[in-house]
Amino acid sequence: MGAQWKAKHREAAANAKGKIMGKLAKEIQIAAKSGADPDMNPRLRLAVEQAKKASMTRETLERAIRKGAGLDGDQVQYTAVTYEGFAPHQVPLIVECLTDNVNRTVAQIRVLFRKGQLGASGSVAWDFNHVGLIEASPEVADADAELAAIEAGAQDFEPGEEEGSTLFITETTDLDAVQKALPEFGFKVSAAKIGYTPKNPVSAASLSAEQLAEVEEFLGNIDDNDDVQNVYVGLSD
């Protein structure tokens, strides 16, 4: 299912959009801690582009930047927390959270994992590659993803989340260099971050329709939590 799991057939309802906007605002705030000028802050620039793509209002976007940069005297304090474990039927996953209350988050995660298995740190991470993930779309008709991956220095590539896009996979240390190089080969970068890809994913074909539905429901509940930013799952199509 790719490097990062996304809920299938997500409703474009107001509450779902609100959760998406909340996660985007958090990413902007975290990025803005390194500087409020998107032209001088690559992570913030990408976060702003994603927010605009999702139709975040200018007022909300600017408020998130100011809050993250501490321009109004109340700089946001988020803690990054990572959880590892298994969804039903031994499907491994890594959950990344950004929270202003770690005790609240861990209590909620424990409840969400009742139908799965919450593991200790390192219990699942060994079965994932820690990599750079760059989502990019062709800007010219003859843009070649394979050539771009080779020339820009990516390790691998696969179809991206959006139709026609490509996910370029890099060494963590090469993320910045590769995202800067991709435009030379006709690709516009829409997102770039450090994340995970599974080494030995469970095949969805090995699960019954009922089992797969249980996994999807479990992952959907995890992804819906307000403190969860990213969910990486060892499950292949």
C-alpha cells in the first residue's frame, strides 16, 4: 500500500477536512520553529504548499506560521512521539505523533491498539527502512521517473499517492539534495520528509476480505486520532 498508508475512500466531510487541516497546521507550526520565511525554510515552504493545495485559508496558514515561529509570544511546544506495534493479523505499523500532552496521547494510543498489539520501542522498527520520502509530479510531458531517480540520487521510486505522481525514496541524508535536484529533471516536489518503508510487508492477498476489513478499520481509527501525524504500515497490495 505504499510507504505511507492512507484511509481508502475518505469522506470529504467537514470533520474529516478539519482533521486534515489540524495535521497540516501542526506541520506548519513545527516547520516554522526554524524560521517564518518559507523562502528561507524548505520544510516550511513544502508545508505551506501542501496547506494551499488542501485549500487552507490564508488567515489560518499565517496564524499557524506565527504561532510556530513564536511571533505572537506563544511559541507552540509539541513533542514528537513514535509508537510501534501490530494491527490485527500481525500487520506491522509505526505511528508518528505530535502532541502537546504526551500522557493523553499514550493513553489514547493504548486504547486504539486494543484490537492489535502495542509493542516496545524497536519491536517493529527493525522490519522497516528509515528513509527519505519525496512526492513529486511531472511538470513536462517527457519527464522520466526512472531517469530522474538515477540522476537525482534516489534509491528507488514507486507510484505516489496522487494520480500521476511518483514517490522517490532516498537515504535519509540525501533527502534535501534529491528534492533540490528533481526539478532539473521535470518534477515538481509537493512533499518531502523522513519516514519508513516496510522490508517484509504482509500481502493483502493473504488476508480474507473480512480480515482486510478489520485491518482497514483499525488503521482508520489510528489515523483519525488528532495527535497522529503519519502511519506507516507493512501491508502490500
